[in-house]
Amino acid sequence: MDRRYPLEAQEVRDSKRLAMAALTPPPAGEAVHSHGQPEDVDASASEGPDGIRSSARTVLSPAEAFPTELETFPLALPLEDLENDDFLAGVRRVPYRGQPVPALGGILLIRRIGQGGMGAVYYGLHSRLRTNVAVKVLNADLILRHPELVVRFQREAQLAARIQSRHLVGVIDVNREFGLEYIVMEFVVGCSAEDALLGAFKQKRKGLPEDVVLELGIAAAQGLADAHEAGVVHRDLKPANLLIPRSPAGTELRWAEAKLADLGIAKLDGQEKGLTGTSATMGTLGYMAPEQARDARNAGKAADVFGLGATLYALLSGRPPVRGLTVNEALRNTLEAHHEPLDTEVSGLSPATAEVIERCLRKAPDERWADGAAMLLALELCLDRLVDAPPAAETAHRAERSSPEPGKAPAPATVRVLAIDDDATMRLLMKRFLEALPWPLEVIQAASAEEAQARIAEAVPEIVFTDVCLGATDGYEMIEWIRAQPGLALTPVVAVSAIPQSVGQTRCLMAGADAYLAKPFTKEALRHVMARMLSRVRPE
């Protein structure tokens, strides 16, 4: 017995089928019939003793089956026995290659290729188009508990159909049959980016090569840009939803032709009422933006940028930027914790690529790339620089020629950091945390705005950390004063405050701050912010 799918009693399966049919009645005046059953057949002829139609797993006769030429059609995947598949319990079967195969809307369902929270996805053979397709079937149990999901499911097809992009999986049809809702989509012969990453693991590699990831990122960003231009937000970017076609010969993957899949929880930008109705969290933890984790209705284009950045981070490093041993821990880390900088996870990564991805992963949406189009341009520049870079051997030779004699390497220049806070304890903590970081920093302290101005007059700092509440002086005014000084106009300023980030960050950024650090902060949070600021003042 096939135990891959949980089994239920036949009576339960039939009751589900009937309940689903009741939830999705045919349009008024439309005759109810199925494949192989003429419309003028008396319905009572197929009813059981209780008047209940029992069509589950009915197999059509050979005369009613699909065209015989399909018997020799080259399948992309092997035929699977789906007799015990719960999602297809009430679906009519047809004889195909010696076994009963479920069929929906003239499509032979050959193999289950995926399953998620909303339903299952099957590889199918479209009998009329003579082509491979993917068929997404909505979970019948979910519809019984949440009938409103039918609207969301149909909307997925409508949203995907309105976008014309060669980097998004296309939708062919949406239909309802045997009480089931399903979408017919383009089938990509290849693998997902998640599969490619697993293949790298098997070869003892931590992640995919940088040039490959950039090609994948450019393709995904193009699909995202097309979706955003149509006003659609994806909301579930992750390696499993990035599909990579194979060449016709099947010998290589076409990274640059990758396509984004699964608009199952997508939405029109700025519209969500009536479908979510609550502050539900939808998406995939590890790749989900903080604002989306708080409330899915807050997820805009910047949330997609975060998801794509997290996807590229995982493809390079072998794991997502946000992790947790439990769902609650992963959710808490999404909202509060800072990830490990990508350049510390991946050795030899070009600074440009690291900076583009790090910008995607900033907690504040307005600090990320604005949308898929902006991210696309940034990734294309990264790939151009990588292609134009000299070969590794030449780079090593240059470094060897330019390196000083052993024992005479110059020490890196010290970065002058000004820490402003009227609380002596916080100043001491800030100084200790900063001096413990792995960079040559000179930390200068100031207890007030006046003292800070005097310190700046002595020597211009390269980075400034300032508390928002400075006693007699408003910290926002201090930031504005710094920005008004000719020699400090481009100096990175980090606002530090106990005011909740959702309240204080916007005002600080409007005053001219480059980043916001909420008290009480950890060493990791400070390190993350400091790394970003250093990349601006010392790009090397």
C-alpha cells in the first residue's frame, strides 16, 4: 500500500467531495456532467441507495478515454500512482499507460511535484494543447473551513494573468471541477533554486557561485519589476519559488532565464481589505520582511525587495539571513534581531554584491531599494563589475607585487567616531561596545550638544552616534545642525533612542540621520549598524 499520502475512509472522501460541490455550484442553467457521462443520462442511474452520487475514482472506459497518441507523448517526469492522493479523492480517473490516472479539465495529472499550505501542485499533460502543464489544486479541507480562500485562489490566477513577463510563470486557465478549484500554469522543465542549492551542498559547497546568483537575481528582479509595474506585490519570495529552466538537451541550467512562481498570496499594491481582514502573517519565515511579519497588509514592494535579498543571501551563504529553532524564535528574530553580514558568511564576495544585498535586508522599508526595477539596475551593475574584474590569478599577482615586505605592513587608518549621550552609563557602554568591534576605532565622547560641537571643532569625526534626547537640546536639532555643517554634510549619523523604532525612526530619518539604533541595543545590533556606516566612509 502506498503510504506517502494519509488515507481516509471512502465515506469521508465522498462527503468532502459533496461539500465542495455544494460550495462551488455551477452557474445557473448549466448542466452538471463529467467527462464520459453524456448530458442526457439520468442522474439517478448513478446514485447509491441514499441518493448520493458516487463518482469518486470512477474510471472511464477505453472508448471514452483520451486520444491514443498521448500514450507515446514524451513525459517530462515519470508517471506516479496517485490512487491514494487525498487532494484528488473525488476526481474521475482515465486509463493511461496501463493505470487509472486522475484527469481535470482534459488534463492528465501525472505526478505530484509540490505541496504547500494552500494545496498541491501536479505535473500534468494537457490533452488538447499537447503540452506539459503544472496544475495547482486548492486544499479541499481548507475550503471547507475557509470558503473565502476560493476568492483568493481565483485572484491568484487573475493577478498572474495580467502580468506579461518572461520571468514569471504564466497562467493558462483557472477552473472548477469535481468540487475542486484549480489553476493551470506553465510547466518549467528544470529545477528550483532551492534544488540547485541542495545540489551544491551535495558537492560540499556552501552555496552557489556569485556570478550564478547574480544571474538568478537579475532574472528574478526583472520578474519582480514587471509585477510591480502591474501593481502586484508577490509576498512570498524564496529559493523554492525561483524556477530555473534546463536546456533542451537537459545538460545545463539556464540561470538567466529563471522565472518567479507562486503568486498564491500576492496582492494588488495597497489593496487587501476583504481578503485578509486581520493582521495575519503570510509568507515564509526566514525570507519575510519585518513589516510583513507584523501584518501581511503592510507588505508592499519593499517587502518583495527584502524577500529577494534574503533569497540571494541564502543562495550565496547556504542559509537564510533570519533563522530560529522555533517559529516564535524565527518570528522574533525577523522583527528584532540583525542578521550576520553577508561578507562575513561568504569569503571572497565582491563588496558591490554584498552592499546591494545588505541594503535589501534593512529593517526599515524606506532604507531598501524602492522596488524590483531599482534592484534590477543595482544587480546588473554588480554583474558588469564582476565580469570586468581581472582574473583571480592576475589579482593575486598584483597584490603580491604591491604588498610591502613581511613585517612592514602598514596599519589600517583609525576611524574617528563621536558618541553623544547625556547618560554617562550609556556613553561608557557605547565606548566599550565600539572598541570591542574588530575595526581600528577612536571613540570620542560628548555629554551634550555643546560639548559635541566643541569636539567636532577639534577634529571632524567620520561617524557620529547621537542620542535623540540630550536634555536641554533636542537630538533632532543636533542631527540637523550636523547636516548644516559643510564638512559634515555626508558624514554618517546614527540616531540612538529608547523611543520605539516605529515612532522615532521616521522623524530621525527626516532630520537627516542615516540609521536608527533602538535602546537597549546588543553588540550584534551595534556591529551591524557600524559595518554599514564603515562601508560608506571606508569602501576598501
